[in-house]
Amino acid sequence: MLTANLPDEFVKPLAKAMMPPLMSRIRDLWLDKAIPPSLDDMEQYKSSLAQVHELAVKIDSLHWPGTETLHDWGNNAPRMWLNKRKETELDWTRNQVSGQMLCLTLTIMDTLRHVGIPRRAQDLKAVDFLS
């Protein structure tokens, strides 16, 4: 649209000023969030990668700057997906361990209460146990 309706003398400086920050914002606000945490959405991710490549090629054909951001994102897609997958699995593991520690602590405190240890001592014993 810009190239069809405006002279090159206006479009080139405008593209030079706006495309690099625009491409970075697209990457940060949309593309990075499109990385799926599992294999379930892999087909949609592949489609997104193809669309990003098409956009980069189109912008390249106009000789506008900023496409290196899109090309880098597409080239690093496997590594970014693997990092996202690791991050997701690590979060899941942390939640599981945290939940198990909470259950264990509550079980110990309940056992101490049934044995007859005063509440204040129970709290101290639970803290000592977890340290």
C-alpha cells in the first residue's frame, strides 16, 4: 500500500525508521507467545513459521530493513521451542515438588497434633523438619 501510493523518496526513510522497531515488537508481542509448550499445537506453529517466512520474503522484496528479526526468529524456532518445552516441564516439576512438600508438612503437623504436642511446638517442629 505504501509503495503503491507514495513516492520512493518518502517510503524508504519511513520504512527505515519504522520497520526495525515494528519487527521487534511483532516478535516480542506475538511471535514469542506463539511458541507452543507441547507437541499438541505443532501444526499451528509450523503454519506460523511459514507465514513469518512469507512476510520476511515480502519485506525483503521491497528492500526494507528489519527482516533480520523475522529471519532470526524463524531460524531459531527449533531452539526456542525446545527452551519453551524445558521451561514448561521445569514449571510442572516445581509445582509437583511444591505440592508434595506442602502435603508432607501438613501430614507431619496433623500427626504431631494427634500425638498431643502443643500447637506452637508443632509449628517449630515443622519448620525444623523443612530446614
